Amino acid sequence: FVVMRPSAPALLTLTLIVLIYTAAEGSSPVIRGIPKSSYPLYTRTRDTFTCLDRSQTIPHSRINDDYCDCADGSDEPGTAACANGRFYCINKGFRGRYIPSSRVNDGVCDCCDGTDENNGATVCSDTCKELGAESAKEAVKKAEIAREGARIRQEWVEQARKLTQEHLAELERLRAEEKGLKEALNDAAAEKERWEEVERSEQEAITAQWEAEHAEIKEAETVSAPVEVDEMKEAEEDGDLDETTNQEEGSESPPKHTNEDAEKARKIHNDAKQSHSDLTNKIKALEAKAYMDYGGDQEFLPLQGQCFELKVNKYTYELCPFDKVTQSEGGGKTTLGKWKDWKEGAAYSAQVYDSGEKCWQGPDRSTMVEIVCGATSEVQKVDEPSRCEYTMVFATPAACSQLHADILQLNLESEGDTHDVELEEGMAMEYEER
């Protein structure tokens, strides 16, 4: 029995029969430039195609005919005809992705499988397998980091729970101590007032005695022979007038009296007042630390009091979580922001540091710190996108989670033909600027 190879016309006829049969079964040949998830939208159940924005219905034959019929460009997913169109790179062995349709047959290989260049003018090598292998290594590394970070985070949660309990217990102790110091301060104030009242009475007695004696002296001076006015003037002009006498006459006042017990009471009161003030400040600082938002499970608490540096060219940047961000050069240090709060709506993934040192003829410096998962805590990147406004990427186990680690691990275990996995956010197109 001899099997004959079919001739070209016969093969073409057979192909057409297959296409007609599949069309009758409710499917269609693969449409260039779309992912598998979009196949049902392009299925040839009849001879027409409705634009995805429902703007109009056109003959099915006009799909990928290099003429833009639909306002949304959905009829030309595989050509560059529509300015707002998009082309899907299958990228078997790596990750499928969208590119702008304008990049189709533009002489540049955008898809790693080279499917965007099919007019024969540009030959593209299929690098998806190599990229996929590298991506797989990176995915394994990310999963390991997430897993290790999640483990450390759980340890930090336990550590934070203990620290919080210690802080609250210390606060309770300090508040009890403050109550005792307040009572001691009140007692010292009362004792001080009592001895100062004695001191005032003694001062009044001394003053009364002095005034009586001073009045007698004045009276004796009045009845004594007065110095002639001319002689007084002459003595003053010659400098013979007793200066001591003049000073005494112009500055005489009762002697100031100090009671030793009152002085001791004042010192005791001042010491008690200072001790109470110091303790009050200590309580306020501990309250700020104990009641600060360190994350849903207080997982960021162990970072309190630590600082992390990154050297970029001639500058050294330092992040002290929940305190401040600084920039150093030589011996000088500039504050790039002081702790304000978590960025609103960021779910513990970004921190705001503002009210830093003022720029010359500019605003106060500020820093936005993006927080990402890491097996260790480190500043990974610093930028200044706008004048005196800085951004920083900080990796830490506190930003990891067991759920995230499990998802990454699941992706590794379930990863097969990676081109079947479409990494899309909604139906958004992944545009990459060259």
C-alpha cells in the first residue's frame, strides 16, 4: 500500500474544507494579535463582526484587512492600521503582553517571539525560552524572599506584641509614679508657701524696725545744724563731697532677709517640679510610641529606633522609620522630612515624611517612602523626581505576608505554558515606551 503526497491544489482544497467545517462548528481560525481569552469575541458564528465598543458591525472579512473600520481599533488587532489599536504578543515560553499596534511591522522586534514582525522585512529571533528561564529564576528568588520575609514578619509580630505589652506595663508604672510625684510636688508647694509666709513675716518685722530706726536718724539730722547750701555746692564742685554719703542717701532700703528653711523649701519644690516635668515628658514619649500605628499586626514596631543607609554617589541617605529621613554629604546633614503618617489609602505600603529643611527659594523638603517585601530591611533606591521632593524604596520583612508568599509559590507550581497566562490588569494595555 503506497501513500501518495497530496498535490498543492488538493492540500489547499483540504484546508478550506477544514476551515469551513470548523466555522460551521462555531469556531474560527486563529485571529492574529489577540489572546485566547478574546477568541470568543472574534468567533465567526456569522459573516459579520461587531466592534468591541459596539460602535458598528462590519463584515467578518474586514478583520485584519489593514484598514481601520472600528473606532476602538478592535477590527485590526494584527495590523498597524488603527492608531489606538493593540497587538497581543503570545510569547510562548515567556509572558504574553500587549504592545501598541503602531509597533507592528515597524522594523523593531518588540515581542520576544517576533510575531509583531511578519511582513518578511525584519527577521526576529525567538528569545522567549531564554527570557522565560530567566523569569523563572527571578520568580523562584521572589518566592524565596517572600517566604523568608513572611517567616521573619511573623517573628516580628510576636516581638511587637511583647513590646507593646511591655510599653503598656511601663506606662502604667510611670503613671502611678507620676501620681506620687504630683502629690509630692503639691506637698512641696504647700511647704514652700508655708515657709515663705514665715519669711515674709520676718521681712516685714525687719523692715518695720529699719524704718523706725531710719526715721529716728532723719529726725536727728533735721535738728542738727544744716550745711550751708553754698558750701555744699562748692564742695560738690571741688569734688570734696563724700560720695558714699550721697550713695547711701539715694539708695537706702531695708535689708533683704532670707529664711533658711524657706530657701530649703524652694529648692525641694524646684527639684520636685523638675522631676515631675521629666517624668511627664517621658510618659508622653512612651505614649506616642505605644499608641503609634505600626501596621495591622504592629509588624513594623521592631523597626522603631533603627536607621538604614544607602550611599548614592557623594550622598548618604538615611531612613529612620517613624522618625526622619536625612541626606549627608561630608560633615553636613540635611533633613529631608520628619515622620508624618502612613500615606492615605496605601494600606501600609507607603510612608510620608514632610516638614524637612527648607530649600533655597523653594518648599520644605519631603520624602515619600515606598515599602516593599524583603528578606532583610534595607533602603534600595532614592530619587528626586521633583525639586526637594524625594522618593525612597525601602524593603523589609514587615511588608511581606504569608498570603503573598503562598500565591507566588502557587504560581511557580502551576506554571506550565506561560503564554497561556495573561498578565493583564483589567483589560489595560501594557505600553512600554522605547
